[in-house]
Amino acid sequence: MKSITKLFLIIVLAGFGRSPAQTPFSTDSAAAYLRTIAVDIGARPMGSPNERRVAEFALQKFREFGLTDAYFMPIKEHPGRLGGTPTNTKSGVAVGVLRGKSDSIIVLGAHMDSADPDIPGANDDGSGCAVVIELARVLSQRSNESTILFALFGGEEAGLRGSRYFVENYPDLDKVALMLQVDMANGAPLLFPTLDFDKGSAPEWLVRASYEEFAKLGYTGLHFPTDFFVFMGAMPGGGVGSDHEPFLEKGIPAIDFTSDARDPIHTPQDNFENFKISGLKRSGDLIYALVERFDTGVPEQKTGNYFLYEVATFPVFVPMWVLRVFTILALVIGIVALVIVRRRRVFYEGVPKPKIPGLKLFLLMLIIQVCVWLSENIVAAIKGVRYPWMSDINGYYVLAFFGACIGIWISLHLSKRLQLRHDGYPYFLRAFIFLVVFVGASAILSAKLALYPAMALFLLSLAMLVRQPILKAIFWLLSPHFMFRLFFTEVVEFIGRLAHSQPDITPLVNAIMVLSYVLFFAVWAFPSLLGFAAVYFDSRIDLFWLARWKGRAAGIAVLAAFVLTIGVLASRESYSNEWRPSIWVEQQYTVDSTSGNLVVRSPEYLSGVRLSFGGKDTVLRGSDTKAEFVHALPAPPDPWITIERAVSTSRKDSLLVVDLHLYLKLRHRPYKLNVGYSTQKGKISKVSSPYGIGSSDRSMTLQWSAFPDSSLTIPISFSLSGADSVNLKEHIEAIFLEEPQPVSVETRMGLHVIRRTTVLRQDSVELR
């Protein structure tokens, strides 16, 4: 209780105009490191030369700061996702060790890689690297009890590859007492502590200390987006995380600090120009303060398992057993309410019992959801763009609200013809059944997830139990709040923008997605509508003044507000310097062909895009998002993929033993490379190669990412059974950033141009 009181006083005092406390951390130094990483070096996918340049830059700085124990841990390959083909790489971990008086280790981490060769990754996570490098400088100037290890991990975007490699291969992992990660340090209003992993969370003492130190420093905005992490944590693979997770999985206390994910990460606009420098010092000060606090040791608790919720800025740790007890309590209260409401139910003579219970109300819910989800399409049609909400989504929440009001007005008029029953019990019964199903399904995934429909059931049951109409209205209004918080969280803007920035989201795919949204949220919100009907008819009064809502004046007012909102939104810019779509320009060639294809794709309409290639100008028209020009490009005079091959075979019992050496030469270093062999006859077994290789009974696959050498020698040994001779099909596919033929692109709205060239070579190898 004393620690809670202390934390409360610290947070309260921090709000009275205190300026941030000073630490030796220098914003100017960190910004200079970030400029080197994000501008001078630039985009750095896992395994790329640029990722290695960042590692070498960091190691150089570590040595300048007196960290003589500075080295690179190379990663030659990493496992494929879900047990798929492994990926060959030249990634790794840059490590700098600052020796302290003890061998207890505190790890400070960030990740070097960016998500794509067109993404500078200034925020994600060049900023974290800059913070860690600057922390190495300032911490090297003080006497430390603990040994501090600075780690820049490669391959975080590929699935935490560098940090997983580190925890499996670092020889003194048992001496690591604490891990602090900085994954994005932009100066956005919020800073998120990321603390969950599959089996639990960071220990309470570490989370509590983070809030305390942040408040002591005079900063505001440390915020844990509970609802977002609950939702993402229920997704396969955990949904979202960073390099602190492998440490937690090993039982090492760890936490990550991530700036507001509403920034344009994973896009070409994640650049130095859009980065807010102030966040560097905020994150650096916090990590510095935590290192000072735990320099002499950490508490014994390694991990925790709780539900973290903030009341104002105060973190509350709810034990998991409390969630389970509350879920059971909600079910019990729901049953009690069901029994009581059934006893006071009213039967109306002459009102037929519906053949399909609830179907009429579900039709009304569909109408409301259609009005909500299609409202933005009116603005899109007026402006001639697909996603007018990209630059500022807030106004579209207002538009959706008025759209819902129109849907409700229409539904109220239709309800007259539906001959709805005026007894609250059958509606509450159906709402109870739906919510119980939601609770059960959610509980399979997570006790945290089950809390949300359980809370809705609890509040709706209270609405049915109380007799005062005002209390009924309040409890009903609160009941759907938590269920919708799961989806409309602090990060929903980023998810929506990123999902709709992909070129694969064609108008047809988008229409299917919108239809899916309508159906899903109609089902998800249906218990709320059933609950409203139950509360309304059980109250025996005109709750929420529905009679007035049905009037013509109300309809005109809502429609006027809807139209006015459309007018305001239509006058605003759809895209900004931080959020704008890209256009993919892809050249496709097959070795030995005389021509190639040009494919242009974008999530935005291509109308008005001017292409110049082969001495011709083409202006695209219409509302297409993809344009394909078949055999429009002359093939390059020299093949971009050339090979030599040495094959030797021998017999061993009934097996054909094959040693194959592929000598591969490419015109440029490819961004990605895939080499595959397959056969329709025989069975492949005993496959081996110095490179990572995936195999099945009929195929073998090797893949590289990103930017392997342009000259490779690939030895493969394998055995074949079940055939005297085999025709082995060889498939080589390389993706380059360079273009064989220049293609000039002029776009509207400042679309960012992403260029790719795919070259395919297919051959066959006869084995006897």
C-alpha cells in the first residue's frame, strides 16, 4: 500500500508544471546518430549491406566510448515462419559491453533493420538505435555496478530473429538480470510500454518503476493501450511485440518502450523529415533512469501474469484470477437477471410469436452497419479517391456517427411494420445467449479477451435488474463500450492505414472487406441492440425519447448534419506528407525471352498516372488500381541471371545419390532470391547444403533475403528413390531494385514510386 501511495504522489506532483529533469543524455548527439542511420545509410532490410553498415557504425561508436569488448554476432540463416523454408541471410547482432564492478548484466536493445528497402525506418527503429548508442556514450562516463550490454538486433521485422538468436547463443545469458528495449522513440504525444509475451508479462516491479521514473522526470504520456494489446495478444503468434519478448520467454525481466504507433511506420514516409526529435531524449532519459535505479540489483520476480489497466495515469495490476472470478460472476448475475425478468414478463394478446427469434432486429442492425461503413464511400466518390480519410481519420468517426443515426431513424420507421413484441424478456434472453457464446469463445483464446463480453453481460444484466429508467439507460449505454474498445483502440488508425496501403487491396477486395466489416460488426453489436430492446420494453416508458426520434424533424436534422459533415470532409486533403499511398512499378522478364511485362499497381486509383517507357507516353484513365502491359518492354541485351552447373551421380543400393553444384551469377545484387528444384518422379531425401534449405518428398527450396552476393556457389547433396532417371525442374527467381528499362512515372497526390524487377529462369536437369 505504501508503494501505491508513493506512486500516486509522484504522478500527482509531476503534473504541476515541472520541467523534465536533466540527465546527461544529449538530444543533439542522438539526432546526429539517427541522421547517419536513416539518411546517410538509409533503408536496411534484414541481412542487407545497409543493416551491416549500421552494425559497423554502432561498433565504431562503442569502441570510441571505451567499450573495448565490441563485436558482431553473425546470423547465417533463420527458420521459416510456421516451419517453412529457412531464409539465408547475413544479418546479426551488434554487441558492445561496458564492464561494471559485477558480472550482473543489464541489456539495452534496439533493432537495426527496417521493414523494406523503400522504408528509411527513421522511427522504426533507427531512433531506438540512436538512443542506445547515445546511452552507451553517457553510461560509459559513469561508474556502474552492473555490466551493461548494448545490443542492436538484426531481423526484428522478420520475426525477432536477432534477439531470438542472441538469447539462444549468448554464452552469459544466465547473468542477464534485466533487458530494456527501445523500439521507436518519436516525439509523439504517447509512449507505450510494451510488456506482454505469450505466457505472461513483464514483472510488476519493472512496470511500476517505469511509471515512477517517467513521472519523476517530469514527462507525461506514458500510456499502456490495454485494449489494443488484449486484442492483438489473442491473435495467432501474439500479434505485436519487439525484441524484449525472447528475454521474457527465457525468464529475464524485460520491457520495451514504443512511441505512438499512429506514426507512419512501415511506410516510405518513416523518414528523418517526419521524425520528431524530442522523443529521443524522452526515451533516453527513461532508460537512463531505469539503469540507475536497478544498477545495484533487481527484485527476484522474473515475469508476471496480470491485467494492466490505467486509471488516469495510474497503473492498476489486476490478477488473472480476478478476471476469471468476474467472468463467472457476470454469468451468474446474467442468469439471475434472466430468471427475474422472466417472472415479470408481459404477454400481449394477438401478437404472434416470431418464427425466427431475433431475425427482425438483426435486419435493423444490418441497416445501421451499412449506413456506418458506407458513409466514407460518399466522400470518396465526391473526391475521386479510394481512402479520403488517410491524412485525418477523426472527422470520419463523426460521419460514421451521423450515418448510424440515419440508420437508426430508418430502422425506427421499419420497426412499425415488423410487429415487434413489447416484452423485454425474449430480447434479453437472446442477448444473454449471444454474450455467453462470445464469452466462451473469447475464453478459449484468453481470459483477458473474455473480460470484454463478460463486462457487457454484467452491465446489461444490471440494466435489467434495476427498476429506475435512468439507471437502466446508463447501464445499457455502458454495456457495449468495452466490446467496441477492443477494435476502436489507440492504434486502429495505424492498422487501418497500413492495411489499406497495400496494392493487393483492389476495389473488389475492398468491397469484400467492407462487407465483412458490416457482417462482423452486425453480429458483434447485435447483443447491444437486443439489450436495448429488452431495456426499452422492460422500462415501460419511452426511453431515449424514441417517439421524437421517429419524427420528420429529427430525420431532417440528422440528414443535415450528415450532409454538412460530408461537405467539410470533402474540402480536406486526403493525403499528407506523413500518409500517402505508393505506386508499384514492376518489370517482369523470363530469361531467353525477347520481351517483358510491365505491371503498375497502387492502392489508389491510377487515373491520371503518366507512364513513359520504350519511347512512348501513356496516361492511365478510369478507376483501375492495376494496369498491365504485356510484352511491352524489350528484354535486356544481357541476361540478368546466368548459371553453370556441375552434377555428379552415383548408385547406393536403390538410391540415386546426387551432388549438384550451381554457379549462379546475377547482374546486380538481388533484393530477394529463390532457387528451387522439383520432380514428378522419385522421392527426394537426405537433402543437405551449407545454406539453409527446405525440402519435401518432391521439392527443395533455398531462399535469400535481403541482397545476397551477385555471385553464388550453391552445393546441394540429396538422394532419389523410386526412379531410374529423373527430370529435375530448376526454378530460379530473383527480384531486383534496378530496372532493365527506364520507366518514368508522373503521379498525382505525390504517390511514392516503388520499383521492382522480377527475373525468372527455368530449366531442367536430367539425372540418371
